[in-house]
Amino acid sequence: MCTALVVGNTIGIGIFMLPASLAPYGLNSVGAWLITGAGTLMVAWVFAGLARTFAEDDGPYAYTRRAFGDPAAFLIMWCYWVSCWVTNAAIAVGVVGYLSAFLPVLAASRPLAALTALGLVWLFVLVNLRGLRTAGWVQVASAALKLLPQLAIIALGVWQLWSHPRAYLAHVPTPPLSLGSLVSASTIALFAMIGVECAAIPAGKARDPARTVPRATFAGTALVALIYMLICAIPLLLIPQSELASSSAPFVDLLTRYLGSGCGKLLAAFIVVSGLGALNGWTLVTGEVAQSCARHGSLPPSFGRLNSRGAPSRSFLLAGGLASLMLLMNYQDSLAGGFTFLSVVVTAATIPLYFGCALAVLVLWRRGRVPQPGAREARWMVAAALAVIYCAWTFIGIGARSLLWALALGLAGVPCYWWYARAQRLTTVP
């Protein structure tokens, strides 16, 4: 279930548009994927090592709290929590977009599309209210189904390489290799890899977390990175660059080109399943993050209170309400021009979690709070240092505007933290 949470949350809607987003960068995107794959594996190593070393902790809040204290841990998790429910709203919109292939009325009626997206958000709030095990089995099933179209695309690429190898040389992208393009493409690619941390979020509820969470984190991240590299390279080399860059459904276009138009709706069905699985997983993560903050005293205890099935009901209801608000705001105007920017903002709000946890490993090592470095610990320290460098690299590619938005999201949590901390002090004064 933990591995399915990593795979299911990482493979959502974004990957199905990524080849079009990366097409303008040409072969720079291949290098970007190598950097992103290596960088996210270093980040996964950080989370795996933290889960193994501090198996009694309940996830990233506890890890960052050990190193930096409550205020910094709260701000890091606040930014991450905001990015989670914004992601839920975006996924719901994307799923409804692909559902319109089967129900054209959704494309014609904006209010009906909004109501459908709201229904999907609250459907998975209800699923998660039934407890972690129910949500986990939903995640296992959807993760297995969403891998099928990825494997079909890889099989098509291998078949084409075997039967018509010259096809891979017919549309080689022409943009020159450059450092600027490499950095920008890496930032876009990272958005599709967000989710590598998800096995660590409910670490306090996992069976044998010192063993389960590290294995799930590595296995899920390596599997997703390998799949992404393959399925993004195939359309890049088999479809002309100008056509790919303007495509609204690059994988549908790829299958139509080589297998016929009848495959389009079949692929759309699997994309819907992929989006629904991601919506379920991110709903789970959003509720767990709010519960973790409440458990550590940074949010009111009511957000950590469990229902009869062991689910933090108020945390899930709050996440559903905020995602619904964001969703309705999105449906007021067209998102065609702003969706990519929103994705980068989500990435910018998530990077502090990766950076904070990687830096926490080094800080705790300097303080003597981790085991004396043997071979395994030494590799963990190197991975943490490389993860810090990778996060700094990504911050450069995000750009000033998105960084300012991420900073604003973080600062929005300061009054909440200050208000609740002050209320706690007043209630403890005799």
C-alpha cells in the first residue's frame, strides 16, 4: 500500500501532458529527466533514511522538528499542505476534462463540469473517512490500472524500434543544448515526480515503518522515474516537434498515429483512472499532514481527532472544503493560460519539504543525533548533500514570480501559527 501511495500519487494527470510541455526544449528534456530522476532518487534516499533511523516518528513534521524546532517545521508542512489541496483541485479539473471525451456535455457546460469535479473531490473525502485501509486498497487497485497505459506506450516504442528503427531518426528535435533550457526543463519534469515523499507521510501508521517506508519510497520512486524517462522519450522522437508542442493529448496522438483513432478513448479511460487514483492518494496525504500538525500542537487538537474507523475526519473535511473553494475559483475563468503556472507554484511550495528534510539529515548528523557513519550512513549523508544541491538547482529554474508565490503561501501560515501558539499560552497560564 505504501508503494502504491508513492506510485499512485506521482503518476496522476500531469505526466499525460508532460511530453508537450517538454517538446520546446528538444533533447534538453532527456538530460532534464536524467537530472530529475537522479535528484528525486536522492530525495527518496533522504526520506528512506529518516524513516529507518527515526522509526518512532510520524513523518516529515517530526523529522524537521528534530532539526529546526516547531516554527520552521510548521512552515515547511504548511507550504506542503497548501500544495496538496491545490493539487487536488487541479487533478479534479483534469479528470473532468478527460471525462468529457465520453460525456461531451461536460465540455459545453461549465457549471455541470464544476459540479462533477466537486463530486469527485467529495467522493474521495468519503473514501478516506472510511479509514486508511480502505483508502489504501483503492490506491493499490488504481495504481495497478494506471500502469497499463504506461506499459502499452513503452511496448509501442520497443515494437517501433524493432520493426522501424529509422523512425527514431526522422524527427530528432533541433533546439540546441543549453544550460538554461536544461534547468527550465528539469523544473517542469519535477512537477511530475512530486509524490516521492508520500510513503513517509503516514509513517506512524505503517506496519514496521523502519523497513516498510524505505523500501516503498525507493521502489516507488525508481519505478516511476524509469517509466517517465521511457514514455517521455518515445513521443519526443516519434512525433515532429512542432506537432508535439501544440498537442493537447500527446499520448493519444502517438497511439492514433501508429495504432488508429480507436485507441484514443481507451487511453482516455485509463487517464481518468490515473487521475482518480491520484485524487484518492492526495486526499489521504492532505488529511494526514493536517493531523500530524495537530498531533505536534501546531493546529487545534480537533484536527487530529479520529473517527470510529481511525480517520482524522475534520482534517479530511477541511481539505475537501479548501479544494472545493480553489476548484470553484478555477472555474470562474479559463485555466488554459494559468495551469502551467499553477503547477510550478505547487512545485515551489513542495520544494521546502524536500530541502528541509535533506538539510535536517545533515544538521542532525552534525549534532550527533544520528548513528555514527558506517558505510550505509555515509552513503545517506552523501545523498542528503546531493539532495540539497538538487533542490537549490530546482529553485533556480522555478523563477522569481513562482518563488514569490510560494513565499506568500508560507507567510500566510505565520498568523495561524502565531494565533494558535498564543491561545495555547493563554490557556496554560494559571
